Amino acid sequence: MQQGYVRTTAGDLERERFSPKANFIEGMGIMTFILVTLWGIAYSFGVMEESNGVKKFSEILLTLGALYMLFVAPFLHGETASAWGLGTPRGLWKILKEAAPLKRAVLALILTGLFVGLNTMNIYHWEEVVKFFNLRETGMTAWKQGFPGILGMVAFGSILSLLIITFGIRYDNFLSAFRTAMIVALPLFALILLGAVAQRGSAAFSDFKMGAFLLGIFGYVFWGFVQQLLFSSYLGTRIRKGFGPSTAASNVIALKNRFGFTASAATIGSFATAILLLILLRDGEGNALPGWSVFAFALFFLPLFAVYAWFFALDRKRLLVATLSGSCFGLIHIDSYGLVGVTFLLGIALTYVFMVDANRNLIALGFIHGLLGSSFGTFFSDGKSGALEVDYGVGPWNVDNPTWGVLIFPVLCILFYGAMTCWYTLLHKETTPA
């Protein structure tokens, strides 16, 4: 198909071979495929019927889906690496070639430091690297014991470091994207700390170790990079290309009404969520938290709803499209519903900023994921936070007490995405890229 361009939700003109409708239907189709594979096949037959063959079959399907998302889709759609927030060796060489001598020297020094630093982390934490790539059964863990395994370990780390430096980092917009990432991440980080202190006081920091925390950030940056390749880069791109920018006057709330709308929407949303959370946190005997907890929860949620309402007032369509995209990231974490809620909110923020080219940088998004993932794991997991503990085991194979009732929520989500696809297909006429 001939290369063309589409105007995306935030107004950017992006390269694309297919129509907005085709992009949206593909994105919803892939998300539905993931949920059906995980819960309609893997859980229904692999877990409930205890079939190892179905488990392997579902893993093959998911692997094929990931390969399509990462390696086939960008070529079919004619997308560039920068559209996915990635760099290229050619782009890096161009920056080095055109930079002034001092800037070139500084960048070369940074690249060298990154290469050495990544290799050092690879060596010191080799066991975690092998575990992350699921290579423990190959015997690679023993490479750290001495020669000649150390050579293989260094070679593996060097290849991985070069891939990250040349393809993983987009350098032309890193500073602007990183600034946006910190604007998003630091307030949420403060909110996590506030939540931990509000629940447990100074006891929240009783076993805090800065070294482990920083290592967790590094690990989550890398893991977040991989996750966002699938969600922000693939699904976020498909969905934002499915909707052009709004030209309706009703899309923006006038400045004179904006503060009142934000205050009222934030108050209603935070108290409604606090009441719902209070109900959900009842124990098996129906005992609930004290009634005053609803005000503590509402106060905690108030800033989140205020930010959401404010950006809704600025550009309703863009935020709603980001919300739909963020739901994909959240719902992949079923059935850890605390993690679903957290990643849903994070997914909204990530896909919202990712719509603009100046922020489209996966490593920058990885910093958001790294800081928040490490801090949330530190303060709200491992038996530290009582009723607010978040289970990090997700997917059909991590359900503690498998019953057929577990399928209710995933089925509702599948029906929702199906309904969204039908709605879009009926209301949007087919157009081709300009």
C-alpha cells in the first residue's frame, strides 16, 4: 500500500499506510486476542482443566502475537523507529556528525559511560539478567564462576548494551521527553510516599534500603521499556491513529468554568472511589475499615481526580483516547486488581504524553515506570501494607483460588472492547491516509 500520513489525536502528522479505522480495529483486535488467549484459552482449559498442553499452546499464541506487534506491524504500517520512541544507529551517527566538537565529545563520553555502566550492571547482577531472559535452564548462570564463561557473559552484555545504546534510546528528544517524564513521575512518587506514611507512619521506612531501591529502579526501567514497546508503542500508536484531533468547541471547557468543573469533578470522583474501595476492603466476615477512612481515601484520590478533570477540560477527546489506551495496559494485569488500577492510571499518563513527538521516547517512559514501579513495590508489596498490599502475580497461572467466577471480569472486558470496535465501525467512515 502507498505510504501516506494521518493526523493523530494530539494533532501530529504521522506516517501511515492504512486508514484510521484499520488502525483502531487492529489495536482492539490485538487486545481482544490477548485477553481471549489468556482467559478464554489458558485459564479456561489450561488452569481449570489442568492441561499443560493448552498452557504451552497459549504461550505460543502470545509469543506469535508479540512478534507481530514488535517486528511485523511497524513494517506493514510504514512507521519509523522515532514514531515508536526508539532510536537508530543512523540517527545517532547523524547527531554525532552534525554536533559541535564540544557537544560531540560530551555525547561520546556519555555513550562510553552508558556502555561501561550497562556492562558493569550485567556482570554484578548476572543471575538476575539470566532470570529476566528466562535462560536459567541453559546453564548460563554458571558463566560467572570463571573463565571462559566470563567471556560469554561480557560478550552477551556488550551486545545487549550496544542494542540499548543504538536502538533503545532516542537522542534527539531525550531532554524534552525526560523533563516531561519527571513532571509525571515525581508527583506520583510523592503520592506513593504519602499513601505509605498515611497508612503506616514512619514504620513504612523501617526496612528501606537505598541500594535495593535504586537497583529496583534500574530493573523496572528496563522492564518498563519492554512493556511499553508493546503498549505505548504498539497499542498506543494504533489507537491514537484511529482518532484525529477534535475541532468541536465542546471539546474544551472555557477557562472561566474550568476551575469549578475540576473542583466538583475531583470531589465527586474521589469520594465515589473512596466509598467503593471501602466496600471492597471488607474482610471475609463483612468487617469494614472505620467510617472515617472514607475521608482519608478521598483525600488521597483527590489530586489524581483533579489532574484528570483538569486535562479533560483542556482536551476531552485526547484524554478519553489516552484512557482507552491506558485500559489496555491496566487490564493485562488481571487478576491482581490493585495492580490493574495502578497500571491503568499509569497507562493513561504514559499514552497521553506519548501522543506528542517531543515526548515520544521509550527510555524516558521507562524512567517513569522505574521510579514508580520500584517505589510501589517497596511500599505496597511483600506483606508490608496489610489490606492495601498489591499482588504482583498476574495472569491466569497466578490465580490463587481458581474458580469459574474469575472469568466474569475478563469476559466483561472482552465484551467492552468488542462493543468499542462495533461502535467505531458503525460511526466512522473509512478514509485513506493523505
